[in-house]
Amino acid sequence: MAAIPSRKHSTHVAAGWLVDGTGGPVRTNVLLCIRRDRLISIEPLQAGAPPVEPLLDYRACTLLPGLVDAHVHLFMSGTDDPGIRERQLESPYEEREPVIERHLRDHLSRGILALRDGGDRAAHALKYRMTRLPRSGLPLHVRSAGRAWHAAGRYGRLVGRSPESGTSLGEAVSSQAAPVDHVKIVNSGLNSLIHFGKETRPQFGAEELRAAVAACRRRGLPVMIHANGREAVRQAVEAGCDSIEHGFFMGPDNLRRMADRGTYWVPTACTMSAYARTLPKGARESLGAEKNLDHQLHQIREARRAGVSIALGTDSGSPGVHHGRAVAEELGLFLQAGMKIEEATRCATWNGARLLGLEDCAGRLVPGMPASFIAARGEPHRLPESLDPPISVYIQGLPACLPDQPPSSTR
């Protein structure tokens, strides 16, 4: 392999396989030309052609665009130890800052170059994005909701707060002063691991939710809504949100609504896989998580048929869902649900980039885009295991400095 490329000259990359993020077919034996920080061309790699220099030789690898995780919680680790999780919830920003940074390095080491944070009760991730990230040297795109909104007395205190008494959700959103990148609203409870398919009632009325989304639109802010169950999801979709988070047990009618309206779905199926893996084997909760996972995979199959745009998100920071590593697991679940590798990669790259508003700088390996890519050892059929971790990550034509550290699962 050649030395580190220079921005002064063109660099060529030989790849055995290319999955470009568009959803198009895998290309074999290609030569990418990079000039400065941009991908200039992609041509067939001609056998016997004169060698080009400098050359990065990845002919034994699959190249993909940098990945996008569209649902994370950077302030929490994936530990399932309740004592540690409680301390993480209560600790001040000064203690969470280095943890958030380690989590970001965990993502970078897996080729995840863009993240959308779903909020925390003290807005630590937002503070990090505003004050520390620009000085950290981490070449990542981070979008943060700050603190999510939930109804008083309902699920959501873990990631946010409720409007003050006498203040509607729309009024609360309109008066929010923090410079958030998007707004997160919680409109249902959690999924039961004991009572299969049990739905919780929506947290907000349909009109209140619609008014809140309209208030976000006036401020130019996208809206992600946590919603499980048919009614909670229906309200969120009809209110005009940008994405449904989780969407367990939402049913085929909502999938059709989402396809018609162009609403993204972030399934976070690996949360149930994590519960099934970490809870005592054979316990009611573990078996319930397995049933929930099976149903979510069924919904992903139905969403493909309905034409719903799916973006990969992991809910990293949930019990058993570890920053960085969980993306490969979620990709594997997409494949298990019947996606081809090209489709699953699009969900983890281009779809996520569009959802985060990064379509001009992330998500695809096509001429004109930044030369940010991952090299995974072997053929595409070795994905997603070969992403854990990839052998190289390049950002805008230069190799990323990957961290040499253990995973942050218990911090």
C-alpha cells in the first residue's frame, strides 16, 4: 500500500468491490481517482494497464461510504448494569464530556462519520457538540436534539423534559432557546417485554402534536418522534414529522402512510436483539424481546414492499447497544429481514445522510462527493462482520486516525 496520500496530487484507489450507497449493484474491480478531498472518477480497473501512483491497494477489500447512525444517545454507554446506568444519568457534564468523546471515537473506529443524537435530560450531548467537538479534532458530523420533549408523568425523563404546566407542546417548542439541530418528541411509552404487542396511548393529542411540528417548521427544525403502536405512530405521521423512531407494532396502514408522505423510519431493531442477548436466557423478558424482534423484522419486510425510506439507527446507549459496534448488528438484521447488501448499505449511508441534511457531503461514493470511505476486508458477502472493525477509514481523501482503545461499554 502507498504512503499517506498528499492533497497536492491525485490519488488512486484500487478496490475489489464497491458498494456506493445509492442502492445500485455492487461494482467489481474499480479504480477511484481522488483529487484534493473529492472523488473525481470511478473507472474499471484494467488488467495489464500501466500502474498509477500513488496507489492505495484495496483490491482484497470492499469499499463503502462512511456510515450514518441516525439514532444514538451519546451521554450513555451500552452497559446493562443498573447502578452504572443510574450514575450516568445523574453525573454532571464535566464527567460526561470525556465519555461522550470516547463514544464518538468508538463510532469513528467503525467508519461511522455522522450521528444524530436523540437527546438527554441535561443536554450534555448538545453542549459537547457546541463547545468541545470543534476543538476535539474528531472529523464527525454530529446532530443533537438537546433535550427531548415528553408529556408530564409519561415516559421520557431519561432523555428530556415536559412542557411547563399551562404551556402547550407547540408553545414550548417555539420558546426553546437552545441552538438544537432538530427536535425530538416522545409520543408513546416503551415496548413491553412481557405482554406482546401491548400499545401505550399517545402522549399528546393529535392537534397538539400537529401544532408542535408546525412550530418546528417555522424555525426550520426537523422533527424526530419516538412512537410505538398504531395510534401514536399515526398521529406522528399525520402531524408531518420527518422520521418515526422505533415504530414497533405500528402496522401496515402506517407503513403505507409513511411511504405516501415520504416519512423516514428508523427501526432500531437491535435494541430487542440486545435485550434478548443480555437478559437471562429463557426468562419471560428475554423471550418477549425475541418475539418483538421477530415482529420488527416482519415490519421491515413490509416496509420494503411498501416503499418506506428506512434509515439505520441503533439507539446506542440503550442496555446492550454499544456505540459503534451496534451499526454492524443493525445492518445484519436488515439483511436477515431480506434486504440485499446494496439496500442495507443505502439505509446506513445515503438515507441517513439525507435524513440528517448531509446529502451534499456524505452518504454516497460517486464523482463530485467528498472522498470519505471505509475499506472492509474481503468480498461484500462478508459484510457486516467485516465492519467490526473495518481495516481503514478515509475522510475527505485522508486516513482517519483510528483510536486504540477498548469499547466504552461500561463507562
